[in-house]
Amino acid sequence: MASWHLVDPEGRRTSAGAAVAPLLRLLPGGAPAARIADRFPGAVEGAYRWVVRHRGTLGRVITAGAARRARRRIAARGG
């Protein structure tokens, strides 16, 4: 629970803040944000750690309806 991992299409695994830029590169339109994340890895890692420390509080902001919609979208994509 302290981290998340991304395995890219080539099988490379990255974790925590270091996985943000590779994930963004996989998303449509994510290349500009990935370049920013690559340029400021310390800031990205710091932001990631802040979110991890506050995920309980941040999770309470998500409405039940938004969570249901997200689950449906993930399921529709085979996740």
C-alpha cells in the first residue's frame, strides 16, 4: 500500500513518483505533462508522497457516484 507500480508495454516496471511520466506517455494527450514530470522528478516524487500520506482524506472527497462511474469505465475496458 505504500506504492503503486506501472508495467509498460515493454515489460519495464517503475514505481511511485517515477512511474508518473511513463504512465502519462501512455495516455492520449499525456506527452506534454510527461515532459514536465521528466523535467521535475523531485517535485513529482514529493507530490506523490503527499498524496500517499493524505489518500484517506482525499478518498473521502470522491462521491459514490463518481466511484461507480469509474468502476464501470474500468470494467468496460477489461480492467
